[in-house]
Amino acid sequence: MALSLFLIKEIPYSSSILSSLFFPLFKVQVIISRTLTSFKFPASVFTSVKQYSSSPLVISPSSDHGSLFYCCGDASFYASLLGSSTDKKHVDQVHAQLLVSSLRHNGFLITKLVNVSSDIGYICYARKVFDKFSDPDVFLWNAMVRGYSKHNMFGDAIDLYSRMQAMGVSPDCFTFPNVLKACSGSQALEFGRRVHGQIFRHGFECDVFVQNSLVAFYAKCGRIGRARTVFDRLCDRSIVSWTSIISGYTQNGEPMEALRVFSQLGRSNVKIDWIALVSVLRAYTDVEDLEQGKAIHGCLIKLGLEHEPDLLISLTAMYAKGGQVMVARSFFNQLEEPGLILWNAMISGYAKNGYAEEAVELFRKMNAKNMRTDSITLRSAILGVAQVGSLELAKWMDDYVGRTEYKTDIFVNTALIDMYAKCGDVDFSREVFDRTAGKDVFVWSAMIVGYGLHGRGREAIDIYYTMEQAGVSPNDVTFLALLTACNHSGLVEEGWKLFHCMKDYAIKPQNQHYSCVVDLLGRAGYVEKAYRFIKNMPIEPSASVWGALLNACKIHRHVTIGEYAAEKLFSLDPNNTGYYVQLSNIYATARMWDRVAKIRAVMKGKGLSKDLGYSAIEINGELQGFHVGDKSHPRSREIFEELENLEKRLKEAGFVPHTESVLHDLNYEEKEETLCNHNERIAIAYGLISTAPGTMLRITKILGHA
DNA sequence: TTAGGGTTAG
């Protein structure tokens, strides 16, 4: 109907539409200006017009876009015109018509105009319309607040709501959901609390819409306890209430509780819909229970929802995170035009599971298709690049980011800092770090991690103190980064001191922190001190803690403590080959051959074999990976000749290899294990024969993905 | 006329 008005332009070709469809439906009178008479309306049109002549429809030419038609219908006529608007030009035209009509002060139509403009992303226009209206009612205020909330302009939404209150307009049940969305979007916890008070005062404590919004608000602001209280007090819980609290728990890192609530939901009479299932899938993804997630997948198939595009995103993410990237990819491939979030889920799934090249390739494909990318796409792609380990690719990625609106995005820059460090150039990390404005604890921590990775422990510690001076509080990640950095640089005292600083910030050390300290003490030879340190731990030591102790025992030939650590490890992680090999090496060093043989028999009985890592080097932009004892490269002979040559020169220079444990009759693999740097050496040798003297060689070590 | 929940993430 609305379109037919604008089709008047085409009247010479479609006069029947005008006369048969348009005019009979709206009681309007048409006055056609003389300039348009060339359209040669058929006589029937004028007859219709005369028949329905309660209000005037003026048609006159406009200079801007061909012919513009001013008309005056009734309010529902304008509403239907606006309702069908999908572009700014249409809205402009209808607004222009409205302005010259007697309905220009009609609050209902102005509200509709504001709603429609903000729906099509014409938010500043909506505000202009809003501002021109002198006496907005609650509907109009709601429409404007809704517009801002919808476009993530949370501050404006909150300002407007405050102004509304100052003007003495009473909010209604449609006001609060939008205001609360703005509060959670901008993490305005205090303001939201006040809104909660107002909800109570205005008597909306039983409105399920308003209360659901409150649950979501508290959950998104990290106040899951408050969210639960609101949820528990709800007189009538809808599926939205349940979904809000379930996803709230997942968002707050409590997926187990989310699943408990979900089982309660199963016992209630509320019908479960697909959005509820999406949040449950997320919870199973987070508890890393792929089997249970598969069961939910089964439910979805039963409900006939498995092809729901938004569910495919959750399924893709779940399978990708669970390491089943092929299954994830099959979901991705199901859609002809996967949306942005699905691309993101797939790219990050690849990147997080060691399929770095696939991640980068998919990102490139996305670009080739001219798809829109966002901050999350970039973060995932950067993670992929970091794991590929190529500095060339890293620079390309950095350039790419520089051409987007995300070059100042703090999350993206954190990822870039990490990427450069992992690709071998921490000074580039520092450049990104220096140009990042508004550094938060993650940015600082990423830089500390970078320096630590490169054995520049002092710089890591310096940066930490600068961070403190800048008034940014460290978190558990910061301390882990610091302890790791001290570890790599052998800064025992500094590490010990920093570990004890954790309590100043009320950060409870986790197993990772403890294992770092054990490693630090152990490597420096304080094996017994490390052992006592573990014995005094307030939490149950994990395998990584005992593993660090075992490693220290191997280095410092401590059989008794080594056996103790190994016993703990065998019970915690019975199938990990590394611990058996390490204990066997401890025995070998102590020349306790009978025990070496015993360990080997146990390993054989369990059918354990080694999981190899590899090292990679980039030559002329091409990445080459080497496994331990890798002879598959076409230039393998030259590489091993260079390696021998290198070892000869090392010996001449006075290098004494640590060979005690290789002297006895260990089998081939065990010898390879003992020469733990072997694959790095191959990569170095390849680098030396492939580059001009003086060229910087960057070796990337990739663990456990053979 | 207007409204609430989910999925990708340093």
C-alpha cells in the first residue's frame, strides 16, 4: 500500500495500481499540480479521488529526487507507510509529508517515526525528530531510549532516561528493559541498582519482563548472586527467566551451576526453546563435556531444530572447542552463507586447537569474500598467526589491523602484542604496547608474558613496576607471567619475592603459580626447599607441580624426592609417558640400571609411546617444521652435516654436553628424548645453511602437536 | 506504538 503511493511516479505504466488499490483504501482527495498533468492520469483516477474526498492528498513536484508526493492521510495511513520503510530515503519522504499535514503533532506517529528510524540505523535522525517534539509522552521517551540501547549507545540511553525522570515522566513496564540493557552494556552497576529501586517504587516487582531484565542485568554485571535472588523471588518464571539465569551462571564462570539450574528447568512445566538450549550448549562447552553436549545435540535433532542457523553457531563452537574441528567444519559448511559469528566460531576453533594454518586460511577466505570482520574475528585470526609463528605473516596481520577501525581496540592490540612475542620479535610487541592507549591489566600482562618468553626477565619485572605506578592492579595472570619470566631468566630471588606479593593484592595462588615457584627453586638447585614448599601448599598440588619437582630432581640427581614425585604423578596421570622417561633418566644418571629396566618394562606393558613436538623456522617467508631426528627434508644430508660441524665447533669452544644419561644403553627414542633440543638444533642447522651469514634466525617451538 | 533470554571473545 505504502509503495503504491510512491509508484505514482510510475503512473503512466501502472495507473491501475493507483486507482484500484491505493485510493479505495484511503479516504483521500488528490490535487494534482499542473506540472504533473503530463502524467496523463486516466479519468478513472479523478473519479476515485472525488469519491473519497474527506482529506486532501497533495501531489506536487520536488526538486530533489524526481517527484515527491505530499499527502495527508489519517494516522493509520501514515503508520502503515512508516511500517514498510526499510531505507532512510523513504523515512525522509514520509516525514516530509507528515510535516505539512495536520498530523505533524501526533505523538503516536512521531513515536513510530523514531522507532522506525532507529530500527534502520538512522539514530541521529530519530534524535532530531525526538528533540523537535516539545512534549514527549512516555511512549516517545521509551522509543528513544530503546533506539539508543539497540545501537549500543548505552551512555545516551542512560542520560535520556535520567532526563525523562527529571521531567517528571513516569516510566512504565516498557521503559525498564531498555534502560537495564543500557546499564549492563555499560557495566553501570550503581545506576542499575537505582533503577532497581525505581522498579520497586513504581510497582513492577511482579512484571515478568522487567524482572527478567533485572536478572540479566545483575548477571552481566558480575553480580550472579543478586541475579539469583531476583530469579528466586520471581512469582512466575518464563523460559526467558530460566535462560537468563542459566546463561548468567555461564557468563560468570559457573557452568556447573548453570547445568544444575537447567536440570531444575527440566523438572518444571516450562517449555524449553532453542535459545535455552544454546545457553546450555555453551555451559557444556565450558565444562568441556563434549559427551553431554552431544546429548543436547541429540535433543535438538529430535526437536527438529538442528538446522537453526544460530544453533549451528553453538554446535560449531562446542565441537571446535572440544577439538573435533572436522565435525565443526561440517556444520559450518552446512550453511550457504554463514554469518559473521559462525565464521568467528570456526576461525577461533581452529586457532585454539592448534590448527593455526586452517585458521589463517579461513580468515583469508573471509577477506576474499569481502565479508565484514569484527574485533572477535581479528582476535581469533591473530591467535592463529601467533601459532603459525611466522613473523612475515605477523607483520601482514598487523598491517591489516592498521587499516581497520579496530587498530585502537584494546583486545585486538593485546592479541597483537602476544602474536609478535610468539613470532619471535618482542620489540615489535613493545611497539604495539607503546601505541596502545588506555592499557588495562591484560595489555600489561601480555607484555610481561612477551618479555618472559624471550628470557628478558628484568624487563618483565620493570614493566610490572611501571604498571603498578600507573595504578593498574595486577591479577593472577600477571603474576603467572611474572613468575614464568623469572623462571626463564633464572631470577630466583625476584620470583620468590613476587610470589609473596600476591597476597598484597588478595590473589590466591593457583597450581600454575605453585608449579612455577617449584620450577624456579628446583632448577636453581633448591630441591628440598621446593619439596617443603609443596608440602605446605594450602591446595591439593596438581600434576604440573609434581612435574616441576620431578624435573628438578632430574637436573640435580635427586633420586629419593624424584621417586616420591614420580609416584604422585603416576597416580595423577598414569598414561603420561614423560614422567616415566624422566624417572628412568634419574635412575640412569644414578647408574641404577635395574630400575631403568623396570620402568621400561612398565612402559612397554602399558603400550606407551612418545608424543613429539617440533620446531619451525621461516626461510624467505616459508615455514619449515622439524621433528626430533627428522630426516624428511630434501636437504636433510646437508642439514646433518652442518649439525655435526656445529657440534664439533661447540666442543672446540669448550662446550661439554650433558651426556651422563645418554652413555648407557637406552634405546633410540630415549636417546632422542635425552637430547631434548634435537629438533631445535635441526631447525638451526637448516637456518644456517639456508641464509647468508649474520641473518637473524627465529626458531619457534611447537609442543605436542606432531 | 514500544519490551525480556542465547551463540563467536585478549
